Amino acid sequence: MESLFVAWRLFLLATLIIFPQLLGILLFFRLRRAPRWFAAIVAALAPALVFFWLERIFMIAELTKLYASGENCGMPVMGAVLLLFTGTAFHVVLGFFVQMLLWVTRPRVA
């Protein structure tokens, strides 16, 4: 049962990394009628915003369980906030890198 729990946690971690990036790529192609620079900027920032929103939901749920068990220290909150900001910065950098790759590989339409 513990291995199933670990597998589920790894799946959630992978989802938090992959899903926002895929959303950014799909948003880039959906905004094809907009100027390319606008589509690239919006699609590069969207993964960071989605990650920030999703991670806060998971973070609040985990911290609620932790404080219900009797933990009164503030360090888990500080660690969670640090991971939230680190992950958001990671998605901003990765989002711009992915959008640069899409910018270079997408054929130009006249």
C-alpha cells in the first residue's frame, strides 16, 4: 500500500511539472491569429500561473492535514512557500525556453 502511495505522489509531482507546460504549448497554437510575439509571451507565462495556482491548492491541503495532526511549527509553511516560488521560477524559465523552441521550429505564415 505504501508503494501505491509513493507512486501516486510521483504522479502528482509529474502532473504539476508536465501539465502546465503542455497547456502553454496548446495555448501558443490556439493563439495563432494573434501576433506571434503576443502568443509566445502569453504561452510562456501561462504555465507559471497555472503551476502557482495548482501548487497552492495542494500545499493548502497538505498543510491542513499537517496542522490537524498537531504540528504547530511554522517551518513546513516556509518550506512549502520556498518550493512554491522555486517551482514558479522554474516554470517561467522552462516556459520561455519551450516557447523559444516553438518560435524557431514553427513555420512562418505569410
